[in-house]
Amino acid sequence: MSAEAADREAATSSRPCTPPQTSWFEFLLQESLLEKHLRKPCPDPAPVQLIVQFLEQASKPSVNEQNQVQPPPDNKRNRVLKLLALKVAAHLKWDLDVLEKSLSVPVLNMLLNELLCISKVPPGTKHVDMDLATLPPTTAMAILLYNRCMNQMQQEKELTENILKVLKEQASDSILVLEAALKLNNDLYVHTMRTLDLLAVEPGMVNGETESSTAGLKIKTEEMQCQVCYDLGAAYFQQGSTNPAVYENAREKFFRTKELIAEIGSLSLHCTIDEKRLAGYCQACDVLVPSSDSTTQQLTPYSQVHICLRSGNYQEVIKIFVEDNLTFSLPVRFRQSVLRELFQKAQQGNEALDEICFKVCACNTVRDVLEGRTISVQFNQLFLRPNKEKIDFLLEVCSRSINLEKASEPLKGNMAAFLKNVCLGLEDLQYVFMISSHELSITLLKDEERQLLVDQMRKRSPRVNLCIKPVTSFYDIPASASVSIGQLEHQLILSVDPWRIRQILIELHGMTSEREFWTVSNKWELPLVYSSVILGIKDNLTRDLVYILMAKGLHCSTVKDFSHAKQLFAACLELVTEFSPKLRQVMLNEMLLLDIYTHEAGTGQSGERPPSDLISRVRGYLEMRLPDIPFRQVISEECVAFMLNWRENEYLTLQVPAFLLQSNPFVKLGQLLAATCKELPGPKESRRTAKDLWEVVVQICSVSSQHKRGNDGRVSLIKQRESTLGIMYRSELLSFLKRLREPLVLTIILSLFVKLHNVREDIVNDITAEHISIWPSSIPNLQSVDFEAVAITVKELVRYALSINPNNHSWLIIQADIYFATNQYSAALHYYLQAGAVCSDFFNKAVPPDVYTDQVIKRMIKCCSLLNCHTQVAILCQFLREIDYKTAFKSLQEQNSHDAMDSYYDYIWDVTILEYLTYLHHKRGETDKRQIAIKAIGQTELNASNPEEVLQLAAQRRKKKFLQAMAKLYF
């Protein structure tokens, strides 16, 4: 690098990151810093946001002198903005997957049109009429990118009518262009930031370097063909729903894509192909268009099932499903879709399929049981009237679906529980004996369990079985209806199995139609917004079942029994989906909350990030706009807290829809907290969001005074009420904050409340906290703030924060300061010592000076003084940056000391204090204590002639021993 270049680089790097009074894209435009910005590890704003802003600015319409709106002017500024957008896309290597996911269709359409324009594609000419082989490589590649994107966007649902019309007209042409591209044998090139700069600076270079075979980013022929084959396959597959013959074309393209991936490798930079999705496409094509040379043995299970369904060979489908219960190769959703298809055919009048539906449903149910899922409502309906044939088939499926020699214990346990539940749902003892005496039951169930099942069924049977008990006993006497109802209600209260709950309710409703069984237990409580909807269900059985399933699910969630809660919610969701979209959304919301709880209580505790689909569902809930859906406020709180706890600050600060900030106060609060976290490393003057957060919290903690005018005309204050001007009440704010776990967020909100606590005029002892300097130092209207509520909030927040992490020294110091300010000196010392212990390996290392500041040490000194531990005071005076001899000497003069006095002399390293002790004991005639002081002075490591390192080591050793002794005393 030349000296001049080095000077220019140094000058550029010394500039401020963001000049005042200019937007960031104007800054990039003026300073030509785009490339430098894009090279950052995490550029903010992101590249796709830059594209949007550049193109939006370039496409802004102008207004003439007559106030008429004119098209955007074709001036230098707009041309440069368009070029910058193209350069950002080139930086992203023209990755259409990234561009399509991040840009709206109009913006992407504008970007690709600009690419066509700068690549000298003649406007108005149909791409299908152009010979790609004769075009310059960058021009041909621009046409390919445009048509690949147009072909994929035709399925987009949110397009404007004009763009949709154009895309539909161009779809067939785009396919022809891509087909023609497969015939190209030469490598292609795509524009880079460098070639775009050349085009902008020297238009004459169009026919020179920018279109030569060596310009731009090289795209190998095989890579281009691989990507185009995949895109064409996807297009043909979408068309297959209306033209099944096109599936053959899709099959050909997908299998060619697999061959090309094998040739070029799956790590190609220019092929963005989802190989899992490709495998799914190939598998689907195998089913829809089986190869002519395939034999039955070579077909996949999908193809076999599809062929059997088309030919009506349903027994073979059942055989495949039973075999799959051992291998778990077919997805559960595919099996359920087959059952739905059979149900539809049966409902159309084909009664012969009723038996087939039951058998397929039984196979699916056994698969669900083995994998620990809830039994479906469909199986319960089909098994409502059991007979010998159904039970025989069910037992056969169960036996063939488990290998008892190789099966795991959980698998055996699931099957055993299923067999017991089936027995409990049967009324005929004959069928109970069929199951309990079967070989599988004998293997899985103990003799006592099987006998208990039979005994329970005998007690429930209303008839006297004289064959088993010839002598009439108490258990043979038929129970009265009221006793039977009471027993069933007791079982209903205890059960958490959705299938069993349903069976009990069916029996109860069969006995009486006058009772409302959702009122059986006073612990079955639902939020009012839910109960008002559920109790409006007309069918009594359905109403009771939905109410009880949801109430039990919420209770299980509260007591952290998440597995049972999930089963109950899943059964409730399946039930309400059939008749109530409103309740279906309610259940989806509750299951989202349950999944959040499950992750936070499980892998989330070890720091493992939640799965991406859970984060997406949380975003979807926050952005949902369904005004007539009942919702619980706690779900909104948990969702926003979830995003903060897992540092989804980018979403909360940049991607949250504007309407959410107006309609959901928790989202607004979350955005301010996230933005403050992001701004924290910056200079103090840039922390605008911190001021906004401060104002929001001050408003929440404000009170409004209510006055009354008396008969004498005087105005008197009656009472103060919590202000309604804030975005939420203080209790709601505290409830939300107690859901946070992210240390930085908790530290920020704690420092805010500490600062608000310190602002009051009558404060004597300030509380210290990290980052306290980012908040304003005053409030215009002090009288409006409820400082008592602020003090209570600080205490509750610190207590909560320490329950999350009891080893955070900053929070421990806050707790100690609170106790110090409230004259609880022993407790204050406990937390001051604990703060030092956690950051020094129990004082085996030096306590960092930013933890034990002079203010902390002085407060510890005052605590010891007020506790009459005067020797401890003298020792602590040595910890200050400048030893406080005055306080030390005064404390040593006290004769009424409650500490161990002379036993602490070994912890004193300052010779001046030791000499004063010698003088003091000599003056008092305390010979023994004087000798102890003299012995302490006489230690060689305290000799003033020693090197500074030796003296420092001696002081550090005594600090360690003294603080450890103090900790044992106060912990």
C-alpha cells in the first residue's frame, strides 16, 4: 500500500461511525462506505434492509410546481441508489432464497428489472425469443435470474393485482426460457460489486471487460443446470395438481437435479437447494408417477400404499400399516391422511369401508400408543360399540406391533397402559377376560394387575354373577344409581387420561341428564374469557368434556406436569377443531404457552436455545390480529419475555409491526428493553431509547390525586390512585418483569428502578447499581411519583433476580444497599460479604475493586460500627484506597466491643495501627493484649524495609483470612 493510500485509509477509519443529522443510507451514499459496511460481521442495518431503502428512495414520486405527482426523476442520485441496491444484491451473491424470503414482491421485481436494465437486456423484447447462447454471459445470467424468480413467485399469495397479472402471463415464457438454458454448454457470469462499479463509472466498458468471459462471478454450467432443473421441477410439480401428466416432467427434472448434485457436491456456493425438500419431491413423484421398471418389492411404502388405494386393495394397506408399527418409517400425518381419505369414501355411501376404517384407525392408534401420543377421538368413536371381531383384530395388531424381546421398557409400559385403559372402558366382562387372558396381556401385565382389572369390572357390573360367586356377598348387590354416580365422579376428579375422562362422562350422561358435571370439583377453574365461550356449547356432553379437559390441562401446567397437560390439551384441540374455530385458536394459544413452559423448565435451563419453529410460533402469536378470539394476558407476557430471554432483540427492535406497538403494551415495553440493551455499549448521548423507557416506567409508577371542594370552598386531598395514563398498571409491569431471566435485561430494569428510587428528595442513602448513569437524573414532577411503590418494586425485583442467579455480585450489592438503607446492618453485611465471595472464589482471589469500592467498604465499616464490632471497623479501614486512621483509632478506643478484639490482630497489616494498639494497651495496663500486638508487629513480612511486592502479598493474605472469618460469622 502506498503512503497516500495508507493516509486515506487512516482518514477513513478515523471518521465517526454515524454523522449527525443524516440518515444511514444518505451516509453510505455520501461517504461511499457501502463495501466497508457490508464487510462487518453483523452489519446493522442488514443488507436486505439496505436494498429496500435504496429502491424505495429511488422510486419516490416527485411533485411539480402545480402540485401534480410525477414519476420518479431519472437523475444521478436515483441512478446511484439503484446501483447501490444492485451492489448489495451482488454482495449476497444473487442468492434468490435470501432475497425472496426478505424482500416483498414489488421490491424484488424492481431489483431484477434493474439488473436486466444494467445488463443491457433490450426492453420490450420477450426473453423466450432471445437466443441465450449468443448473449454475453452476464446478460444471459441476468435473464436466468429474472425468470427463475418470476417462475417461483407465481405461487405468492400477497401480490398486487398488476404484478400477479404480469407473472401469470410470463409464467409459461419463463419455463421456456429456463428449458432453453439447460441446453447451454458454456459457463455463465453474474455481476459483482466490481463489474457494477465499472458499468457506472465508464459506460463505454459495456462491450469490453464487463461482458467478457472473465468478468463477474463465474457460475459453472453444471451448477446453473442443477439450480434450473430444481426450479423447473418445482414449477412442474405445482402445475401437476391441475394437469397430472406434468408430474412426469417434474420427476425427470428432480432426478436430474440429484444426479447433478452428486457430480458437483452439495456444498456448491451457487446452488441453494434444500436436499430434504428435494428428497420429498422425489418420493412424491415416485408415488404419483411410479417408474415403469419398478417392481412391487422395489417400491417405497408410500408408492405401495398409493397403488393399493387406487386398486382398492385395502387389506394390503392394513398389512403395510401393521408392519410399519415396528419400523416407524411412515410419517404419522401420512397415515392419518390415508384414514381421512377412507372416511370420506365411507361417508359417500360405501358401507363396506366401515370395517376397513376401523382397522386402519386401530393400526394408527397402536402406533400413537407406542410413541406416547394421545388416543384419537376417532378411535373412541369407532370402538364405542365393541364386538368380538374388533377386539380380536385389536389384539392381533398389538401383538404384531411390538417385539417383546427387543422392545424398550417405556414401549412395553405404553402398551400395557393401553390394554388396561381399553379394559376399563369395556362394560362386558367377557371382553375384559378376552384381553386380560391374551398372551400379550399375560406378558405385559402382572397377575395382580390383571386380577384387579377383573375385580374392578365385577364391581361395576350391575348383574350378580352366580357362576363366580355362588354365595351372595356385599359386592354382588347392585349399587344404587347415586352411589355409582358418586364413584364415577370420584374417578373423574382423579383421572388425567383424556380417553378415560371421556368414557366416564359418557357413562355419567347415560345415567342422568340433569347434572352439569363440569361443576363436580371446585378446583376446575377457567379464566372468565374462556368459560363464557365454553359454557355456551349447546351439547351437554361436549361442553363438560371441553371444560374439564381444559381445566385439568391448565392445572397440570400450573403444577409443571407438562406431559399430562400436553395430552389433555391435544385431546381438547382435536375435539374443538370439529365445531369451533374460535376455541381451536384458544387451544393453539394455550399449547404455545405450554411449549414455552416446557422448554424453559427443560433444556432451556441449561442454556439450549429454543427450536426455530417455537420462535416462529411466538412471533405468529404476537402478530395475530383476531379481535374476537378470547386471550389471556399471561400469554402475551410470556411471549414477549420469551423473546427477551432468548435475545431476539433484532425482531423486537426492527421487525415488530407498527400496529403491535400501539395495541400491545408488553410488546412496546419489550421493544424499549431490547433497544436499550442494543444501545448500551454506545455513547451516553446516543441512548435515546433509555430515556423513552425511563419515561414509560415513570408514567406507570405515577399516581393521580383526587380532590374534593368542601362547603367552605377549600380543596382537600381525598386519596391518590394509580395513574391510568401509563401503558399498563404497576402490578402488570411487575408480573411481566418477573418472567424475565436474561441477566442484562434484569440488570437494566433493576438499575432503572434503583435510579428512580434515588431521585426522591428525602433519600439519605443511595442504592448503587450497574449502568445507573444511563438514566435521567431528575423528574419534572416529583410529587406525581409513588415512591413507596417504587421502593417495594425494587425490593421485589432484587429478590426475584437473586432467585434466578444468587451469584450475581451486582444484584447482591443492590440487596445489601437496600438493607443498609433500612438500618438492617447484619443483613447488609451478609450480602456485602456474599458479593465479594462469589467473585473471588470465596476470597481465595482478590475481590475486584469495582465490587468492593470505597463506598461499599465505608458502608461495611458503618455496619460493623453500629453492631459494636469495633476491631472489625479498624481492620476494614485498611481496605480503603487511603487508610482512614481517624476512624480506625477512634474505633479501637471503644472498650465495649462485641467482636473478638485481640484475636483479630493477626489480620492487621498496617504497622501504624498496630503501633497505636501497642500504645493503647500499654496506657490501659493491658499487658497480655499488648504482647499480642507486639507479636503481630514483629512478623518479618510486615517489615517496612521489605520490597513492595512482599508487603502487598502480606496484606492480601490477611485480607483473605479476615474476609473468610467474617463470612463464617455472617453467613
